[in-house]
Amino acid sequence: MKTSALRTTFVYTSARIIMFGASVLVLFWAGARGLLLLGLALLISALLSYVLLNKQRTIIADRLNGRLSRVGKKASEFSRRLDEGAALEDSGDDESSVDPEHVVTPDAEEPVLGFPKP
């Protein structure tokens, strides 16, 4: 029976927090204080979770990779469709389709809005 990704993530995160809390307590009883206490607790809990929570981390990573590959496929499909649309638009921009009445020459004057020419 497969567990849901949310439940696996919750179990993994809870276990990490519990390991960190237990490390803080053990180091506090051992006499560590301040930044030394937090730094050592973080290091110890990270090493413990790397060894003890490998299965949950692998499950989470597999689920994320599957989700990212689906998103990547959708993005590449979207990009391909955009390129096809741009190619279709560009194919209609040849010189024969330009209306000669609406061509602006480089020496044309710019109209002043609101005032007719004298």
C-alpha cells in the first residue's frame, strides 16, 4: 500500500523536529549552551536523519521528480506551440501583403493631433 506524499512529508518533517529536540535536550544535559548547543544539535540531528530517514527522503524525492517531469513536459509542449504560432504569424509578413496606401515613407511628416494643417 502506497502512502500519500503529504503524509510521508509530514512524517519526515516531524521526525526531523523530534530528532533536533532530542539532540538539544541531550546536549543541554551534557552542558552545552548557546550557539554551541544549537550548532551541535543541528549537526547531530542532520546526521541522524540522513541515516535513519533515508526511505522517507527517497519517497519524497521520487514524488517531486515525477511532478517536475510532468511540469517540464507541459512547459516544452507550450513552448513548441508558441514557436509554431510565431512561425505562422511570420509566414504572413511578406512584402506582397503590404497595402501601398498605408506605407509610411521616411520623409513623411508626423501629424500634429488636434490642429489641421494650413
